[in-house]
Amino acid sequence: MLTVENLSKRYPNGLLALSGIELRVRPGEILGVVGGSGCGKSTLLRVLSGLEPPTAGRVTLNGTDIASPREEIGFVFQEPRLMPWLSIRDNVAFGIRHLPKTEQTARVDEALQRVGLADFARCWPRELSGGMAQRAALARALVGRPSVLLLDEPFSALDALTRYDLQDHLLELWSYERPTMVLVTHDIEEALVLSDRVVVMQPGPGRIQTVATPALPRPRERTDPLFEDWKHRLLGELSRSFRDHRRGEEAFPAAAI
């Protein structure tokens, strides 16, 4: 269980990025986090990963405080961040270099096969398309077999067709080990396709506006009228989050829809 209790984050310049965040993410759950710029989505992921310390509150994984990056928590950034001087194979293996060589080889082979890059293992990052590079980043994050995978807008820089393909592929990858996933995205549709629950955040400082549990069967079809209905509900909540912020309302308990 990934647990966030009364979490706040204030940066040294005085900016209060997050205030009073409360979350319980169940093992194997996919949690989507949406919101406009400045609502603290990326800051939340960095605190969950241990890259940033909280100012107040705590984050725990199975009862243990997360105070620094941990092997069981994987992170996929918006950009692939592959090291250009390493082959794709060596990029994927980078985080498991402490393992015996035979296990490294087996894990990397399996990860590359799963993301469809087995034939590109010896290529350099510059030789891959944007979608292929992001597949390599997914393989690198999953090769350590994390129990929690954090994704910070991983497909936002890609074209629509590649993005749709990688969304489906991410669900397929998730099905192998079923790690807990927290996905930050600005795309309501992406959140609905992938997530079991969707958190809508309010800016200034970042707070939880709404937690929604879409009653949608899987696999989810974007053209399904029920899908469209949920999309409009969440867009309405997102609009309300900005209206509430502009009115300067006091913080209030998160709603559930």
C-alpha cells in the first residue's frame, strides 16, 4: 500500500506547491492524476519517489517511510532520458548492474522483448524514434521489477497515434507484474483509458479537488458513450478546480464521483 498522509511541500523560495494531500493507493492499482499547470502534479510524483522531501506529512510504502529513491519504486519521465553514450541494452541494464551478469542478461532480454525492442538492443538512442525511445525508458523502469511505477506525462511529447499505441502497450506491460502505478497526465482521455481511479487536482497550492472511480469496463473504448460521459464529468471537475482557485475559496474536503 502506497500511503500519503497530510502531505505538504514548500520550496525554499517560499512557493507552497502541495497542501494537505491524502491518498491511499492499493497494490496493483493504476491511479491517474490530472490537473492544470501549477497544481503540483510533478512535485507530488517527486515526493512519492523520494527525490524531494516533504515539508510536512509523510509518504509510506507498506508502512516504511519513503525518504530517498528506492529500488522498488520506478520512475518514467516525460522525456526518455536515455544516456546517448550507451546502447539500448546498456541503458536498460543501467539500474540492475549490481545483479549477477546472467540475471542482468535474462532480465534485459525479457524487458526488451516485452517492449518490442529485442531487435534494437545494440542500437544507440539517437537511432530510435520518439516512441521507441520511450519504450526503452519503460523497459529500463520495469527491468528492476518495481512494486511501484511512477509516470510523469510519459507520452505527452508523442504524436496521437504513437501515444494511443503506447497507452495500450503500457497496460499490457502492467499485466505481467501488476505494479502499483501513479500516472500524471494533462490528458483526461489518457487518464480514463489507463486508470482505475482519477484524482483531479486544484492549483495554488496543489490540493485534491475530486477522486473519481470511472465505472467503465476494460478494455476501454474512446468512442463508447459511457466513456464520453465520464470524460465530460472529469472535464467539468477540472474546470471547477480553476473556478474555485480564481475565487480564492478555502480548502475543502475532496469530493468523490
